[in-house]
Amino acid sequence: MYQVIHLSAECFPVAKVGGLGDVAGALPKYLNQAGVPSCLVMPRYNLKWNAAHVSHSVFEGVCSTEHFNIPFHIVKAAQDTLGFDLYMVDIPGILFRDQVYGYDDDAFRFIFFQQAVLHWLCSWEQKPSVLHAHDHHCGYAAFMAAHCYDFHPLRNIKTVFTIHNGLYTAPVPHDYARFFPHFPREVGGLLEWDNRIDPLATAIKCSQKVTTVSQGYLQELQQQQSSYSWLYQEYAYKSFGILNGIDTQVWDPNTDAYLTHKLSEQNWLGFKQKNKEEICKRFRFDPNLPLCVFIGRLTGEKGGDLIAPSVGEFVHQTKGMNFFLLGSGSPNLEDALRHISGVFPENVANYIGYNETLAHEMYAAADFLIMPSFVEPCGLNQMYALRYGTIPIVRSVGGLKDSVKDFGDFEGYGIRFDQGTVQDILYSLYRAKDLYYSSYTFNHVRALGIKLDFSWETAVKKYISLYYQ
Ligand code: ADP
């Protein structure tokens, strides 16, 4: 039976919106490989993966509230291709929708997702030792398991909660308590934060262990001024930062199915050159110039508002670098990317939207990847970039600080800057350009990055030790 059950709203390749999907799609697999039987349960969405893959019902149940009942099924994916057993909660109309998030009733949807999982777990003869919930969508599970009468058989399960991004939570008014199964009145305060019911705060209070996806981010959460800082400080004794790994089987330049030109016989120069030429041909860029890419959500948190002004100014000053920008998010930031691509078509191109294939091609083709994030809990892009021979240019925050070393330091393999300003980014781009043209140092720095090991093995050992605690 399973020792660890993961609860997550996303899981690659079934449903991915960002890094949470990558982590949820890899961690159970690497736990299994390390000898800790693990599975994952997520909502069943109306997405491509589900249309193409068969799943079978393994449990039928009902979530009850005072005024209505919600029937649900737990389905299990038939094909065993993920490296772990995948279960999904099927609630037509509520969970089975065309997007993972973005609906007005998201809070309501995920309350019932968690309830359904716990009803199902109650029916297991042998309960898992650990329930590992990811991000605020699964933030009530620890509370419900410990305190709701309906879930009494689960009260001894240990709970771990991982914060992939502490900026996101979904507080709701007090009357949402009516959607929870009954619990003793005196524990109601555990659900509360700032006069609302808050899943992030509930999870931090009620889980036995809390983790963030890097040590640097944990420190920032504890030190920053926010309405949650007291919580992070108060529960520091049970909080740990564990840097994410990357799935080196999915992200493998030798076998990456998204790439036309794969790495062969460790010929890195050939690999980079062919992939770069391919992208440059598509956008009519000069392949002799350095190519810098951005891949990510266009939000303030990712420094999305700095991309257009910095790239625009840099290209205005020197036409010596090309930029390809992939992302989607805030409409005015999307417009800003379109605008600079229109003004500087020889040097700047964009793709507005989400495109997994293009992302892989870009990591393989680029010389540099820029991440001017204001907040970066871990960041996966810099690790994918390094694995594909692309030098990351990052702001020194959170997980970027923990995973990227400036090439000016001993054995450094990236470029780091401190301030989230156009000036600091311009300075870093000039450093990148100079580095590119000193080809011996450039190849040396790139080779140092390629050699790094960001595989899940290290992180998995830390999670296992936490589970044993
Ligand atoms: P986030 O905060 O968005 O979760 P991470 O760095 O943890 O950031 O993970 C981002 C993941 O999403 C990476 O796998 C990255 O390649 C991918 N990604 C982000 N935006 C896009 C996009 N527009 N198209 C394709 N992949 C994207």
C-alpha cells in the first residue's frame, strides 16, 4: 500500500499551469524509485490528457453539507506511464472544467476536492502514513483529517504541507464553514486568519511539517512584512526549505521528445548551434548574435513589467543581442511585449500564450535565459536552462539565490543581479554580451552549468527524512 499520498491541483503532464505541475508530476515518481510507495490524487479536469487516457472508477462517494450533497467518483488512470499511481476526483460540473483555475467558485471547488479525497481515504483498510498536500488549494486537508468527525479514521495520519508559492491563497468569508463536514466548535479558530477562513494559514497551523521549495524563500517569508509573517515566524520550528529538483528523465537533452535536434555524443556545440539556428530561422534572427530568452508568467512577481522596458532599452542602445519572449499573463504586459517586438523586429520576437514544445526548444536554443523575478519560491526555469546549456541571468531572490552562482565567483555558472531595476538588468545584459564574445570563458561557464546535478535524488532524501520525523 502507499506510504505517502500527495494532493495537488496540478500534475504534469495531466494538468500544468506552472512549477507546481512539474513538481507534483515528479516527486511521487522519485519517491517510488527511492523505495517509498507514493501516489497522487488531483481533480479530474476537462483537459486533453484526460480525453486521451482511460481511467476507471475505484470509489464512489458523497460529500454532504447541511443543504445539499455532492456525489463524486475517484478514478484511477489505467496506463502506468507516470511512475506513480494517479487518482483523480471526478465531480462533473464542479471540478471537470476546461481550466485548472480561474473560476469565481475555485475556493468552493477545492474544498470539495479535499473532502472527496478524505472520504475515500477513510475507506482504505491500510491508511497511508503521510498525507502530503501542495499549495493552498489543498490547504484544508490537514485540518479536516484531524478535526472533522466524518474523517475520524484519519486523525492519526501525519500531514506535510508544501508552499510552492506563498503569494497565492484564497481566503473566504466565515460562512464557508458550512461547506465543511462538522467539526468541534472550539477548533474553528484554526481555519481563521485576518478575519477570514484562509487555506494557506490553516495549512501552516495544522500540518505537522511545512516546507517551502527553497531555503532562501523560507527565510524571505519569515523576514518579510506581510500579514502572514507572524505565522511563518511562529511555526518556524516545523518549517523547512527543500530546493526542488527537476525531472531529469523528462528534461533530458539526449531524449527530449519535444526537440528535433537532440544532444548526441555529448556534442554540446552542435546541439546548441542546431537548435539556435532553427529558432533564429523561424524569427529571421541573425544566429551569430547571442540569443536571450524569457519563459514565464507575465506578472509583476516574475518581473514581467521589467522585461519590455529593459529589452527595449538594450536593443535601442545596441543591436547586439536577440530576444525571444514566451509568456502570458497580464494583458498590458502582453501588449508591451508585442509592442517592442513591433518596434525592433530584427532583434525581438514573442509568443504570447502557453507552449510546452516551444519552451523546450527555447531552453535548447538559447545562450541566456533571463529571470528578473521579484519573488521566486524556487524557480525551475534556471535549472532547465542549465541542463540545456543555457546560462541563466537571474535576480538574487528565493530559490534563484540558492541555485545560481555568478560567474564572477569561484566556479560560477550564471549571472546575478540584486535590484529589480532596468539599470541592473541592462548591466547584466551587457555582462552577458561580453561573456558571449569571450568564447573561451563563455564555453567554460556553460560547461560548469551543464555539469550541475539538480536531479530529484537530493530533494527526495530530504523529504523522506522529514516523513520519518
Ligand atoms: P511558476 O511560478 O510559474 O510556477 P516555475 O519556475 O516554478 O514558475 O515553473 C515554471 C514552469 O512553467 C516551467 O516548466 C516553465 O518552462 C513553464 N512555463 C511558464 N510559462 C510558460 C509558457 N508560457 N509556455 C510554456 N511553458 C511555460
